[in-house]
Amino acid sequence: MFFIPGFVISALTFPGVIVHEAAHMLFCKIRKVPVLDVCFFQFGNPAGYVVHGEVKNFTSMFLVAVGPFIINSILCVVICFPAYFPMQVFDVTPPLSMFLMWVGLSIGMHAFPSNQDARNLMDHASEAARKGNILAIVSFPLVGLIFVANLLTFFWFDLIYGVALGIGLPMLIF
């Protein structure tokens, strides 16, 4: 196991950072949460961010927080699948397929919400759960999984997840 600084990973996988932040922003727009500031990519920590206004209900908070997981996971599969097809079926590796695999895997690697997203979700879930919100109650284990997934990025779990979606799923079909 070797260590590569996070800013290098972010630079190499910048499409995933951009899509991650765009997904946060998309769900803010869908749920009518005001977006106050956005940075789709920067060299630094964090690599990108979306600052939003007050969230009115737990469903909105949930979607804004986990939006990148939904969008990035779907896009990883949608982009990698057609890239994988010629490599597996025709045993050729066109440059476009390699490019699409890089983009798709980059997006898949950045699917997991950040620890800050998990903390925001936890804060809102605690309040909503007291009011009997089922989604809030169910989200507690999800918040734990987000924290664990972020801890495991040290062991390349984000890459493993992206490869499982972008290459593993197409392998099951072909």
C-alpha cells in the first residue's frame, strides 16, 4: 500500500469532483435550497464545495447530502458501460474507450458524500427522527456507512467502489 496525497488524486480525478459538486447543486436547485457559493474544482482541500442556505425539511437535506452518491454512481455505470463494451466484446481498446473509462471511474470514485455532508445529515436526522420521520431514522446507518467509506479511502475504497461499478457491473453482463 502506498500513499498519494489527496490533492494529487483530486487533480487526476477532477471530473468526479466536478460532478460531485454539480450533484449537490442540482439537488439544491430541485429542492429549492438557495446556493450561496460554489466551487466545482480547486487545487486544495476541499477540492470543491457547495455552500447552501437553510434547508427547510429533512427530505431536502437528505437529497442534497446524498445526491452525489446517486448521480455519481449512475453516471459511472452509464459512462463506463459503452467504454467497456468494445474492449470486452471485440477485444479492442480504442482511445475513446480508455478516455471514457477514466472519466467514468473518476466520477465513481467521488460518489461518497464527505464527512461534512454526513455531519449535516446527522444533525438534521436527529431532529427529524424525534418527530418520527422514517427517512431520518433509516438514515442513521447510512451516515455511519459514509464515515466508514471515507475512512477506507486511505485503503483505496473509493477506487474499489468506482471499479466495481464501472468495470464489475459490465463484467457481470458480458
